[in-house]
Amino acid sequence: MAQELKPAFAAGASSTAMGLWYVAPRECALNTVTVPPVGPGDCLVRTLWSGISRGTERLVFEGRVPPSEHERMRAPFQEGAFPFPVRYGYCAVGLVEDGPADIIGKTVFCLHPHQSHFVAPRERLTVVPDAVPARRAVLAANMETALNAHWDAASGPSDRIVVVGGGVLGLLVAWIAARMPGADVTLVDIDPGRATLAEQLGFGFARPGAAPENADLVFHASASAPGLATAIAAAGFEARIVELSWYGEGVVPAPLGGAFHSKRLQIVSSQVGQVSPSRRSRWDYARRAQAAMALLADERLDGLITQEILFADAPAQLPGVLSADWRGLAAVLRY
């Protein structure tokens, strides 16, 4: 039976909570962490759910964050340093128990590591609207990445759009694309099981061998060399390929021969750490976060969460979720 986690809190004083640490390659543990006092403008949040960002956290879990990226990869409120030990994560949803009177009792999202309670400045919290359940709200960071990707891509109505890679990010990118009037959207993935979810979310599906050609825009989110090759092959003349995968360490071969140059293709990066240049003069991080959260008010998106894990069971369960052969989509920790 899982142990019950009972942090102790006293007004105006430091307290303790339980936090999840990545302590060695493919090993994690729950340890006591110190929670600072609630200062002016701070909020004490009791975590309800947190999401495992599988692509990034798998690299952290396996110790594959390149030394050159140790500083850029730091998550907000991260404790420790890469490679180990490090307390990492950025998809926490909880209930405000202390802080400014007008926010107490509200459900909020925060880019915070997996932890039973935490203190964060109010301006770092995004209030979860009533139309979005707390469990689904853990997808906000992924939705923000998908939204930023569309801004980087300059996607538009009636575009023929191909998304290669049917993980959570790829599915959200395709879901946003399918909401644009007249857009012809196809998800490409090696797993035929993604076809049912694609249909439920309102877009087409194809295996790599049957991927559409002559796309106006291609998003690549499979984090694999074969997926990148599929994305390049699907792009039409002078089309843009938006690379969303982050590979960590290693070299990724890209087939830049053949028709790559004669088709005058573009490969561009997209990364959520900065607001897209197309919006940066008017949008700040808070506005983008609120927009992403509002987009989650669609109950069909619950299908992207395929496993719940009790927080106390995380050290035993996460190695399976973060293994190469796990076939789920999003896993969430329940507190």
C-alpha cells in the first residue's frame, strides 16, 4: 500500500513537502524538500495533479541532457543540477491554500517540479478556468508549445498540413490545425492505434508509407531520424518543415539530398522558451499561457491522458513510463 504523504505547514514559517528527484540514470526517489514561508505576493499551492512531459523528462531520467544545454534546460523552480540529482518537471496543477485573498481556493497551473506542496509568486501561476478540469489542465505546457509552433509555422486556413509523430505534442499540434477553416490535416505515426484518436479529434491519419505528399506545411514531432525523413518527403515545393523534436545528445541524420534543394524546402526550429517573433511584440508569457489554458476546454482532449500514477508510487512506476517501449500518451501523477 502506498504511503500517505502529509507535509506539515505552519503560518509564516518554512515547512516540508515531498518532492520527486531524478537521482541517477533511470532512477528516481521521493525526498523531503523545504517549502519557504509564504511571502507578500506568494501563494501556497497544494498539488492535485502533475504531468510527466515524457520526451523531455525521459532525457533527464536517462542523464542525456547535453552539457552545453544544462543552463538552457533548467526548468522554473528546478532544484539540483544536471545530470543528477535534480528535481525536474513543469506541469503542476493545484489548489491555492494561502496567499492573496482573491486567489485562495482557485485551481492554478504552474511550471513547477513534481512536489506535494509548493510556494510560488502569484505572477507565475495561471488560473485554470471552470471549463477545464484540473486533471486535463496538466496538458497546458504541451498546448502552449503547440500554439507557439503554429505561430512559428505561420499556418493558416485551407492549408494542407501534415504532422509526423503522434505523441501528445504532435496530437495537440494537429488538433489546433484541424480547427482552422478548410485545413486538411493528417497525423502520421507508426502506431495504427493513433488512428482512432485522430478521428475523435477531427483529423486524418496515415502510416509513414502512406503519408501525404505536397503538403503546404509539415510539423515533425517524432524525435526520430525516420520521422524527419518522412516529414521532408511529405513537404511540397517551397514548403516549411517545423522541427519540434528535441533529441538531447547525439547526431541525427537528415536526408538533405534528393529533391530537398530543388524543392527549395525550409527546416525551421520551434521552441517554447521564447514567444514566437510573430507575436512577441504584443504577447508576453502570461498571455500565451492563458490562451493555451483556454484551448483545453475540449473534453476530447482527455483521451491524451492514458495513465494515472499515485504520487507515492512514482519511483516504482516512472521507469516503465519513461522506457523506450512505453506505448501510452500522457501519464499524470495524482496527489
